[in-house]
Amino acid sequence: MAEPEFPHDVPHGAAGQASASGPDGTEGARAKAEWRGLQGDVENLAGVAAEQGRGLLDAARLQAQDYVERRKGEAAQSVQDLARSLRGSGKDMSDKPHVRAFFDSAADGLEQLGTSIERRSLSDFYGEAESLARRAPVAVAVGTFMVGLLAARFIKSSNAPPDDDLRDEFRA
């Protein structure tokens, strides 16, 4: 790493020459030593700041992982509850075996999905999403576009006032 340029506003003489403030050049040498000391202090502070930044990032990463793990458990439980409900609905169809088989099959699939959600880690989900994006980038782009359209439609409809209020404003 190249050494930074000596500041111009600090009095210093040419290398080995006397400065204007002292016949033996001690003032310039002392200024250079102070500059190097200041430079070392700044480098030490930068190192400490970088280390604290890494610690902060690690703490944030752990909090995010803990949050995802809690939400993952809740999602898995919701999927399994839906599977139980679906299986219960299928039991009412005892006189229609094909319909009941459909409900049972759907419930089995949901139970497997719930178990899979519980078993996998955040890095597993991330890896699978990345793999899907690499295998089918067009499908991911289209899916993202569709989710964006649905989100925009939802946001637009949630901000719209009721129709009755609109009619009253135009009558006045």
C-alpha cells in the first residue's frame, strides 16, 4: 500500500534539510512522526469499526434466521392444519369414493409439504430458489411479474374509497 502524501499545511522541510523553525530539522521530523502516529490511529479506528460492523452483521443475520425459523414453524403448522381440515372434509364424502380419494390425496400432499417446511433450513430454501431461478429464469420472471400485478391490484383496491362516497362527492 502506498504511503499517503504528507499534508501540505504541516510545516516540513525537504528530506534531510533543516526546517524554517529549527536549525537541525527536528520540527519537521516531529511533524512527520505526529502525522504517522495520527495515520496509525486512523487505521486502528478503521479496523475497530470494521470489526464492529462485522459483529453487527452477524447479530442481524442471527436475528433474521431466528425470525424465519419461528415463521417457518408457524407456516408448517398452518399447512398441516389445512391438511387435517381437508382430510375431515373428505370423510364426509364416504358415498363418493373418487372425491374422497381426491381429498385424501390432497391432504397427503399438504402434510408432506408441512413436514418438508419443518425439516428444511433457510439456506435450503434459498438454495432451492436459486436453483429454480437458474433452471427456469423465464418462469421466475413471469411469476414475479404476476405477483407484482396481483400486489398492485390488491394495493389499488385497498386504497379505493367505497363507491357510495364517490357518488356523494359528485352529487354536491
